[in-house]
Amino acid sequence: MFDYRSSQLLEELLSYPEKNVQELKRKMKLSNRQFHYDLKKMNDGLEELDLPIVQLDGMNLNVPDSLLKSVPFEVISDTKLVYTEEQRIYLIYLYTFIRQEPVSNLHYQLILNVSRNTALSDIKKVRSFCEEEEIDLLYSRLDGYHLWGVEENKRRLASIAINRLLPFPFAEKAIRRLFEEWRVEFNVEAISKLLEKTAKENQVQYVMDRLEELAYYLAFVQVRQRKETILYTEEQLSVITQHPYYQIGRMLAENLFQQPNTEEATFVTIQLLAAFQGSMTDWIDSYLENMAVELMDRVEKQTLVEIPNREEMQRTLYQHLVPAYYRIQFRVPISNPMVDKIKAQHTELYSIVKEALQPIAIRTKQPISEEEVGFFTIHFGSQIKVKHSKTYRAILVCLNGISSSLMMKAQLAQIFPKLTLTQNYSVDEFMSIDSASFDIVFSTVPLVCPKPVHIIAPLLSAVEKNQLIQAVQRDLPELVAWNISMESIMTTIKRYTTVKDETALYEALFSKIWSTISPERSYQPMLSELLTEDMMQITNEPIKWEEAIRLTAEPLRKNGSIENSYIEAMVQKVKENGTYIYIGKGIAIPHARPEDGVNQVGMSLLRVNQPVYLLDNEQYPVELFICLAAIDSQTHLKALSQLTKLLSNKEAIKQFKELQSNEELYAFIKKEEELG
């Protein structure tokens, strides 16, 4: 039998057959044990139906083509379904909502395929669910289980149950069974076509997803309407019966219900007002049109951001505002599964929009639900971005060289995404810059400056990055996206588990926490696309530093990426500027300027088994030379960022230096990229 999780797994696999195990576990929030249990249960259900099963191949799942073509959801019988507790609550309510005779516990057991005790437990939970709308689920020997309360509230709760049930797998099959058990017609398809025809004839459109929800809702009310109707106040009737949509609602009610009265025509009109997007082309609600303008003004004032295209924004906001206003006024529920994510990711904008909507809450005398605020937040968020009151600018000061400054820039951009970084300056250039033009300085050498100066190496370890974050946080707190010390994280981890390799864990956690997605640019090659096997060399011979630079660059010269002039420029710059190419840990990155003879972006590597001393100085022993040929300051940034990450990992460097072939070196780079 299929339960919710196994059916959800099947639905995921049929929708996206290329998914691997890790992706599915992450998306469905399953442990390894839960995943394998669900996979077995799903395959057992498929075998019962004589359908091909899904095979597990390592970390991948093989979905047979014959399964994709068999449409298994249509052949799974009701008796092979097991519902979740949440689904059962909604199904019990809806089953009772359209009951045709007294309902007993046995009815619930049969419709849900559960035991007597489970049904009794579910009934208690349904009663709690009913409390949302001040409804009671009562029982008597004469009437069995039945709903008690105001009809408007009963219908509203039915709408909530339908909206929450529809996203589940097999929802349509489960709902259809309710109608079959009571031997009443399930007219969803006919109602849906009628709704589409109504919209087309009146040149209006439905809000996304509202058509399906409304069709199901009206199918239930169509059965329910034969027994009870809603009693509206005179004020409510006056508002709706004078609305241009009322005639549409009345005609639709006549098609749906037997001899509908004014109340039922009003009910249908309200549902249309809550579902249509905007208004008929020849009718505009002046109040809501003005409210759209007021909403924009209020949001602009709170965010200090000017909406770029007010005319277009006013048009689309009005279209959204019309149905939302009537949903709020008549408490028509709407489902917004994204609301928690919206509140978490757009907390500031959500709060601003919620406050901006208060005039509508005051006018309608109704609270505005989180779901509605969420949809308005998305609407404004698509047009504007909340700006911070200040943009922080940073100056980079580094000894002459593109690679060192770009490494600094790549690392700083990763851990301080809110920071605007300038190009590299020399010490002399920096001394002539007005301090009012920047907020913070990152330098490889000490500087005298009225603004905060942070001394950093071109290549930072995870520990050094964390220390820098904490230091910058003290100067400019808004630059730090997440002010939690890595040490506190490590302390917490060690309190509850045994750590085998603290250094490796520290670096891995830091990389995951502080990695950010780079902004889109023109194509930038990966490190493995530049440092291919033919760009790598290993030598056991003792050589001088000049020869080492020339030998490192030779593969780039051979393939035409650089000219001889570039090689000589790299050697000359070391003579003139000292050991600036040395970035520590036995690594040097020789480079010169693009205009010195670079034809195309490239990298090459030389591993020496006998240390080479830069400028014959034993304080600078080099085991890895990596030549960088840059055509600009952007194209090779991705590869450089990946190289920076690799070289900041002590364990990775140690392993890298022990490899003895180009094939091993290249395989290691590819592996590190994939772990990325």
C-alpha cells in the first residue's frame, strides 16, 4: 500500500526522473533510513500493481521508461492508499460537510482505511480543526456525526480544507472517493469549464491556481447547497448586489444550483470577486485604484526606494488588489505555501508591506492574513529591492601584481558580499586618495590612515578569514552577514560529538557557511579548464628561481597563450619588486600585466621536488609555481577563486604536493571542484 511519503517519492521521481538520492533526501527532508524505507514501500506498491520498480544504482535512481509511460497514479486503487493524519482531518471534515445520511465511526474507518481507534483519534483532531471557525463536530444517536455552527463558517472551513488538501499526491482521487461514497455527482470538470467560459465571455482572468481551487469548492457547495444556505447582512447584500459582477454571479449560480436565491447568487459573486484578476475592461473600482497608488507611496516612503516604473506597477498592483480586497473583506481563504519562506528571506520588506496594508484592514474591519501579506510582499519585491542607507566602499592596497590583488578581492567578495571593492592600488597611489572616498582598507602592508585598516595576506586560511570577519564586525557591523564566531560553532559541535579532525572540519564548515554565489558575468572558465594535464610539469632537478618561472610558463608559450615578452616581464618584476609573487605555504604565483604579452587567459603549474628559493633567499622556499596569464581583471576570476579555495586548505595542499604525476594532479583539482 502507498502512504503519503512513498507516494510523494513516486511523484517526485515521475516529475524529475534524473534526481539522485542526496537531492531527494534533501528536498523531502528524509534521513537515510527513512529514504530507504520509503523506496521499499514505493516499490512494494508498484509490484502489487505489476508495474516496474525503481532501481537504486549507487547514489542514482533508475526510473524505467515503461513506468514513466504507465501513469501509475491512475491505476492505484483507493484501497491501496494510506493517508497522513493531516490528510485524514481534511477528508473527515469534507466527508461530513456533504453527508447524505447520519455518519458513524464506521463510515470514517471505511473511507480512510483505518482502525476504529485511529478514527476516534482523528475525530478529536477534526474537532480542534473546526475550532478555527467556531464550528463543532457533534454526535448524536439520531443524527450521527454532524457540523454545528454558522453556515458561512462551515463553507469557509471547507475551502480551507480543500486548499490544504489539493497539494498532496492523490488529492483528486481521495476527493473523488468522498463523492462516490455518498453516490453524488463529482462535477469538477464541468464546473471548471463553466468558470472558464464565464471568464472568457466577460474578458477577465483568474488569479493563478484559483480556478482549480474554486472548481473543487463549488463542487462541494453544489452538494451542500441543497440543505443549507448563507445568511448575509443587509449591508453585505447591498455591497454585492450593486456590484457589476453580481449579474455574472447570478447567472453562474443558476447554472450551478437548483433555484438559487439572492444569498446563493451573492455567495457565488463573492467567490468570483475573490478569484478574478483585476476587473472587467469597462469598469474600474476608483477606491481600489487610489488604494494601489497609496500602497506604492507608503512602501516607497518606508523603504526609501523609488519604484522604477510606477505606471506599470500601479496596473499590476491594481489587478492583484481587486481580488485580494474582496478575499479580505469576506474572509475568503487563500493558500500561500511560500509564506514562511517569504517571511524568512524578506523579513524587512514583509514587515513594511504588512504595515502599508493597514488602511485596507481598517476599511474592511478584518485582519489581513499572513498569506495575503506574503503575496503582496512578492509583488513589491519583484519591482524593488530594499536598499541600505549606506554603501560601504573598500580600498585594496597590494604590492604590484594582478593575481595577488585578485585573490584578495575574490576572498573579500566571498566573506563580505555587501562590500564594494575597488581595483588594486600601490602604496604611493593610496597616499594620494581622499579618505572620504572609502570606508575601510585591506592591505598587505601597514598604512597610516584615519579609516579602519586591516592587514591581510593575499591568501587567507579559514582561521584567518574568521579572525578578519570578527575584526571587521567591530568596525562596520553591517558588513558581516552572519555574526557567529566559528569557534563558538566548533565548541558546540565538540560538546555533542567526537571530532576526528578539527582543522578539516573547521575549514569545511567555514567554506560552506561563507561561500556565496558570484554575480553573473561573461563566461569564466573553471580551474580544471585552465590547469589541464598538458599545463602541468613535475621536476626533480635542482633549478634557480628564474629558470623555474620560465619552465612554469613554457606550456603557455607553446600553446600561444603568452609571448616570450610575458615570461621575461615576470622575471623582471620579481627582480624589481622582490618576492611579491610568494603567497606563503611554499607557493608562488608569477605573473605580469596583460599588456606584457598575454594572448588568451591561461594557467600553468610546476611542481619542484627540491625547493626553489625566490631571489636566492631561503626565507622564501617554493615547491609550487603557478603561472597566471590574465587578459583582464574578470575572465579568470572563477578559476582563481577555486584555486584560492584549494590553496587555503592545509590538508589539500599537503596532499597536492605529494602527487607524482600530471594525471594525479589534474584528478585532484577536479575532485576539489566537485566538492566545492
